[in-house]
Amino acid sequence: MLRLITKHREYGEFRSPAFLLRTAHFYAAALSSPTESALGITVSKRIGKAHVRNLLKRRIKAWARLPETCLPAGCKFNLIAKQGAGELTWPQLCQELNALMDLLQEKL
């Protein structure tokens, strides 16, 4: 079961990640965790106004709950949105996040 990272202390663990992944609109830091899978979402003010940032976070959470989303077990990762991520449509967002998960599977 995927857990969302909510505590500042947990985000601090990503200062020295095991590896980094990049796509056009996202940057992901990953750590191995033998106990659980966890997802952190970071969306800065550079992405847009509050309603744009909140919509992007809700869409990422909805994508993570999709049954066809293959999130790796035993891995913590933090998705950091880059500029332009707020303008992605739902299919574009899903395609880019699925490509990011494929890269993550290759690294593990």
C-alpha cells in the first residue's frame, strides 16, 4: 500500500537520495526502503497560483491510486514538479508519470 509523505522530517531524508530521475516536467529523488512504499509531492510557487498547484497535487494523488499504476515496492520517492507541469492535461500527466515509473523500475 502506498503511503503519502506528509512530515518535514521525512522530506529531509531526500537530501542524499539513492538516485535521481528526470523528465520534461518532473524531477524525482528516490530512496530504498525495506518496509514500505511512500510518495512525496513537492510543488513550488513557480508552478502557478494556489489553485493550479492544488489541482496538480490532486491529479498526482489520483494517478497514484489508479490500478494500472505500477509503483515499486520498497521505495520512497519524492516527485518535484518543474515549471510547466501545471499546464499538463490529464492524459499528458499520466503518460509522463508512467514514463517516470518505467525509469524507476529500470533503476531498481
